Amino acid sequence: MNIGHVIKILRIQRKMTQEQIALEADMATSNVSRIEKGLRQPSQKVLQKIAKALNTKPSLLYAASEQPIADISDFLELEEKKEENANPLLLNHETQTALKLFSELTPDNKSLLLEQLKTLHRWQTKLGQ
């Protein structure tokens, strides 16, 4: 069982860096690297933080780690598709991050950001992008 390999594959599928995972999991980037390389086994607490940063469940990480190495990517993609079909309202990682950051803003800054987004959207629409 190499849960670090599973974490690395899922991180790459999510187009995330080790730094992003570390920041969201409140841990050092070097720890993420050691876990991915199989030099360190994550505790339950650390695994839960990493799973949350990857927008998944620890149980999926465990299940994927029981698969043959060659099948892990396909297994993860299949499980994600099942999850998406079960809950079409799942938000991707970038959207979740944006919502989390937005929720932490003051009411005045929320209003300011919304106005900036509206302006950016209008500008983008005019350029036809």
C-alpha cells in the first residue's frame, strides 16, 4: 500500500502543486514531498487534512492505495465520475478555494470584490474572450 503515490496522482490530476496541498493542509511542503515519495506515512489527522485539500475523502485514498499501481489513475478517475454523477453540484477545487476566501472577507470587501468581478466579466464579454 503506497498512499503517497495515490496522493501524488490525485494532486497531479487536480493540477495542484505540493505547495498548494501543504498550504491548505497546514503543513510543510517537505512533509507532502516525503509522503508522496513513500518516505513517511501520514497519520490519520494528516491524511484527513490532505484529503480535504484534495477535495476527496480519506476512504478513497485508502481504496486507491489497495489497487495495483498501474490501475490507480483509472480507479481514481472512475471513482470521481461516480461521485460527480451522484452529486452534480460538486465544485471543483478552484471554485471551492474562491468561495472559502470570499467567505472570509469583510462585508465591505465582499461588495468591492463583487463589483470588480462584474467589471472584469463585462470587459471580458466586450473582448469576446
